Amino acid sequence: MKRVLVTDALQAVGVDALRKHGLEVDVAAALDERALTDRLGEYEGLIVRSATKVSRAAIAAATRLEVIGRAGAGVDTIDVEAATERGIIVMNTPGGNTTAVAEHTLALLLALARRVTVADATLKAGRWEKNRLQGVELLGKTLGILGLGRIGAEVARRALGFRMQVIAYDPYLTREAAERLGVSSVELDELLARSDFITIHTPLTGDTRHLIGEAELARMKPGVRLINCARGGIIDEEALARGLASGHVGGAGIDVFEQEPPPADHPLLRFEQVVLTPHLGAATDEAQSAVALAIAAVVAICALLGVSGWMAWQHHNVVQERQRAAAYTATARQGVINLTSLDFNKAKEGVQRVLDSATGEFKDDFQRRAEDFESVVKDSKAVTEGSVAATAVESMNNDSAVVLVLANERITNIAGAKDQPRTFRFRVSVVHDGDQLKLSKVEFVL
Ligand code: NAD
């Protein structure tokens, strides 16, 4: 039986899920490098959150290790290069905490606009500073989003709800994809010059380290307010402190730091107009259960179903392949959501959505089944709602990919099946059809 070591207080639902998959699981608190190195030789799988760092030395001692799972988005606490050299798969759970981080970003945005934290601190210190603490409204202000990925897009949706103007810079995203969200895609210089608030949602890579430094801050509007809920190091913290001290930067909301926790003399700790949180972006009950379940699913897929190390290679070990893998994965996810989400009263619409995203063999096959399906279900009130728990690229070449998708389907409004979630695994083939990606085959995987 394969063994998995789970550290960092992963939520119990994840541990239970691993056991249900038939894996033997040991649970430990956060481990330092020495303790991890001593124990890792006995396990095929390791799951960490953020406290346990997986170093080259620990990986060298892990003679049986096949997969490292990170319950969260970034894999910067794991030495991916060392893992790659040893053929160990590194998996993460992007997406599980998207809502949590997007909501935290909005919390910081509102706290900055209305000076909530200063008001709270001064009032508790016995001061009623109503006049000094006047804020600004979000309505009509321009929000610049750096990185319009999963989290950036959710922040955009919420900011549009506050009727802000939303602009974004993301060199890997098409203008049309941004426009579909109601966001204008602009170059970095224009974003810096136009934004009243700027929020960062890029990964930390060689390209994004100090993406916001002295020169970029100088190009921003006087009084600009910045938010970083992505990774420490994307903003040059020293430069930001100088911008705040000069008054050019009006405020900052910072959840992540180059060094965590920041040292007591960290320059950002002394500003009243800075709102700081200790890396709380993903710290919600819902996000922690979601990432625990998602990482359990992918680690179990890797350890038990023998999905090749190739797919993780696609996801994390080859940066330039990641964007392409992400596009295939997004199409596969959406296709599976369309397939597993149907309002049976509107069955025609749902079926049409699936047909629109399908091509070739799968389109013909689904078309045939759709006709029977509609006549059977037309009077049913049942609604199924699909959501995707995990995806992994199984194989990929220049014009197609095979993606494994783990989807949950929840049925409501049907006697005897109320609110019962079911989980399915799909193997989805995605191909280019002209310049669009489409589903060409969808199979259930047992
Ligand atoms: P994602 O991969 O969906 O989105 C990242 C986006 O950044 C992509 O659209 C990509 O094209 C874009 N990008 C890459 N390089 C860029 C560049 N140089 N300039 C502009 N855009 C660029 O990732 P996500 O799930 O939205 O996560 C975004 C960030 O949030 C990650 O850094 C992640 O580590 C961080 N995060 C933080 C917390 C927290 O607790 N605060 C939790 C989860 C994720």
C-alpha cells in the first residue's frame, strides 16, 4: 500500500479522502528541514501547505517519493528543480482558493478607501477622529489589475459590481478574453498612469520579481493605492516605503512579504496608511477544505491511477508550456462543467452549450444522445450543477491535449436525490478547431 505523509494541518476532509482512496496516511505538524529529511524516505507521497518547506536536501533523502502535493496555488516553497531531477511530480491546487483571495483583495481595497483599520485603532485608543479620516468612494474610480488569471478575474467581477472602471495588464491573455469580463486590456505603462487603485495577481517568477519598483511607482498617479495579495517580492518593498514616505503613494494593502513573517523593523510596518495582513488571502474555512480535497484528489490520481509524471511536468516544471496547458485545461474544465450542469427545464440551452464547444466524433455522438435526452427530461424540474475539483494534463502536443478532470455534480429539485453530490472522473480530449479549442472526446474514467 502506498504511503502519504501529510503535514501543516491539512484539513481532515483531505486526509479522509486520501484514506478512502486506499492510501495509508500519516499526519504530522509543520516539519523543519531536518525532521522532514529524517521521515521522507518512507513515503511515496507528501502533501504540504505553506509552513513545511521542501528543500533539495529533503528531496535527496526521499528515495521512494513519487509525488509532492501543495495544498494551495504557489509552489515556491518546494524545490521543483530538485524534484524534477529526481522524476518526482509536483502538483498544486490552483483555483481552490480563488474566491478567498479575491474577497480578501476587496477587503483590503475597501479598508484602504475608507481607512477602516486606522479608524478602528484610533477609536479604540480613545480618539474620535471623524474629520481626519475622510475616505474616497470606489464608484467611477479606475482599478488596474496586474495579472487577469483566476483571482484577477474574480476581483474584476467584484470591482465591476462596485461600478469601478476596470483595466488590466496581462501579456498572456487576449484582448477578447478581457473584454468578455468587461475589462479593458491595456499595456503596463497605461495601467500605471491611469489607475487610482492597482492590485497584483501575477505569480512570482523571474519576470515579475520587482515588477513594481522605483520607476513603475514614479509613473503612477499621485495618491495611488496599491494592493498585493499575490506574492512578496513582486513589489519592491523598499521602493514602496519610499513612495509612501514621500506621499506619492497614498496607501497600500499588503498580505504577502518577501520575508514572512516580516522582521520587526520592516519599513512598511510604520505607516498608518498601510493595511497589513499575515498572508491571510486563502485563509477561509471554505478555501482550506476545497484545497485539501483537491490536493487529496490529485495526489491520489498520481499515486494510484499512475497518471504519468509528464502531466505535472506540463503544469509546473516547464514555465513556457504552462500557458498552453492552462488553455487546454480551461477548455476541458468548461466542457465538463457544461456537461455536468443542466437546468432540465432549459435542457435545450445546456445541450446547445455542449454542442457549441464540441467537434468531430464527440459532437456527432453527443448530438445523437441529445435528442433522446431532451424528450426524456423535458418535464423534469431537476437541476444539476457541475464544478471541477481538479484537473491534470495527461498528454499534450502542438494541437491537442488530453486532460483528466475530476468533477462534482450536485442534483437538486428531484425527489430522493436532493442535494446529493456525485463525483466523476473524465478524460477529455481537446483539439484546435480553426483558432478555437474544442472538446473532441469525453470519456468517463473509473
Ligand atoms: P493564475 O495563473 O490563474 O493567474 C496569474 C495570471 O498572471 C495569468 O493570467 C498570467 O497570464 C498572468 N501573468 C503572468 N506573468 C505576468 C506578467 N509578467 N505581467 C502580468 N500578468 C502576468 O493564478 P491565480 O490562481 O490567479 O493566482 C495569482 C497569484 O495569487 C499567485 O501568485 C498566487 O501565488 C497568489 N495567491 C496568493 C494567495 C494568498 O494567500 N495571498 C493565495 C492563493 C494565490
